[in-house]
Amino acid sequence: MTNFIQPLNSIIFDMAPDKLLGFQKAIRDIPGILKLTLGEPGFAVDERIKQAATNAINTNRSHYAESQGEKELRLEAVKYFNRTYHLNYAGEDNVIVTLGVSEAINVVLNTLLGIGEGLLVPEPTYGPYFTSLDLAHGKKITIDTSSNRFKLTPEMIDETVARATVPVRAILMNYPTNPTGVTYSRDEIVALAETFKKHKIWVISDEIYSVLTYDQEHVSFAEIIPEQTVYINGLSKSHAMTGYRVGFILGAADVIAEMQKVHGALTFAIPTFIQDAAVVALRDVADTPFVMRDQYKARRDRILPQLQDLGFDVVLPEGAFYLFAKLPTDLGDDGDAFALKLAHEGKVAVIPGSGFGEAAKSYIRISYAASDADLDEGMRRLTIYINELRENNK
């Protein structure tokens, strides 16, 4: 710790460390550990996308890009999301290209929230949202969805808004949800949208897992209530481009113009050659997301019964690639302790549920984005560990 006399920013100094990153750091050096932790697609990027990036570099597409995003990419994004999710954005002025969805969330929160204003956050949810909210000087207003198998209802919104002690400006939706895989039918989206209209709140809709929806259509709030929706998506999950860091914010042109002020200060622009690769992903690589989705579903269907046989209570994931499992009663209710001990003794890593909100302390999250071989080995180790634990507890 430095002895320099000037203090650090109190908001940063008092900010809780990211639990997901903290846990991964705690277990990273365990010899022989097998990790079922990351939301990292277990697929290579399509060769056409890689070739586009290579071609751009070789033709010196390595200078500053347009800050809001190259015009060609913004137009392709509008066409792709309009076509795929029945949206109706007019053109390039409705889009910002961001450094992944993480930057998009920071841009949106810093634009929509004033100091001390409230953001409704259905939990459990992706933990780094909390840090972004702190940086935006907003106040988290938690909605615990565990009583309804992690699905938000209009009644929950009404009750939470009624008891809020700060002005409620927005709700942050993520579906299919990380960590549960829960998503919503068209009727459910319409009912929620009517409630958001009634309360006159912004809908920040992070739909990064939308293309990985199983057995039903994905319905976007941007289709149902576009006038008050800020739509967020990206290429990390759909095209396995996590390292490329490509995200999109779509919304009304006047709102996008205000958000561009924040984006321009935070990032200025993502690399030009990455944007060229993203154009090819949206325009030419339509099949890859669905191939991955079908393999994820097959992995879900193989792993889920094994967890249930071990006594875990697991909500059926309707999308994404996570299993959110409640510990069997005989194994206690401390997901943090269970995950840490499993990592050291069972040599398999899963994420403790507490990283996704207070209501999830007795849960663990398993990512089935890993390879089939790693999943099978991970489940073998988990089964052996639990059986030995139960035997020792007799």
C-alpha cells in the first residue's frame, strides 16, 4: 500500500471486489484442476471471420475508426438485429459499437442514471453489473426472483417500485439469464412491458445470450416497447468472439447521440480490423450460432439428469449455457465453502452462487460451454467427490 498522502477515490476504495474474478484467482493455481467456470464458448471463431481480420491488418486497416463505429458495421448491425428479432431501427444513427457488452453496460448506466437514482435489478444476475452501477453512482434496488424459480413477474415489479426509497429510473434485464438460463415467452414479455410502461422506467435489455435460446423464439423488449428500451447485444456468445470484444447499443437516435458522449470518452473506438471482422460475422456467418446452440442443448440434456441424481435442485435452463444448482440439503447451504472445497479436494471448479446476488448463496453455477470431454470428466470428479463426502459423513 502506498504511503502517498492523497486518498483514493472513496467509491473505488469502498467497492467490493468482483466475486467471480476473486474466486477464479483463489483456485487458479490448484494443480490438475478442471474448470467449469467461464462463460467462454468452447468453439473456435469461424475461418471467414478470422480471414476478414487478417485481411484488414494486411491492408493497413489499423488506424483510428469512427468513434461511434464504422458506418458499414453499424448498418449491418441494424439489418441483423432487425431481421433476427423483428426490430425496427432505422439506420446507423441508432447504433454504437462498443468494446463488448461490458462497456455497453457502463455507457448506458452512466447516461440514464443520475447520482443516487435507482436501478431495478432482478437477482440472481451477472455480478459485474453491480460494479458498473457503483461507477455510475446509482443505487441497486434488488428484486429477489427465487420464489418464482428465478422468473420476474409484474407483481414483483409493482411491489418493489412501491417500497423504493429513491427515484426508480430503469430496470436491467438479462435473458436468457446468466446464471440461471431462464428466459421469457412472448406473453410474459408483453406483460412485463406493460408494467414498465405503467411505471415509466427505462428498460436496459442485455440480450447477449438471445441466439442461444432453446425450443422457443426469443422476444425482445425492443420489439414490444422500443421507445423506452435500450437494447444491448454482442458477438461473444453468438459467434464465440469473446476475445474480439464487440458489443452493440441500439436505441432511439437522440438517446444514442447522448450515449456516444460517454462511449467516446471511455473507449473512443474499437479497432478497425475488429470491426471489419464483425461485419463478416453479421453478414456472412449465420449458421454458426445455431450449430453452437444445438450442441449446448445436447450438453444440458446430458448433464442435468446427473446433477439431479446427485440431489441438486436445478432450474431447467431455457437458454445460454449454465446450470444453476442448489446444494442438496445434506451438503449444507454454503455455496462458497462447497465450491472452494470441491476445487481443492475434488479438482473441479464451479462458481459459487453468491457472486450473483444474496439470494443465491446456497447455489453453484456450472458452465456447460466447456468441451464434451471436460464436461464428462468434471461430472465424474464431482460425483466421486460428493459420494465420498456423503460416505465420510455417515
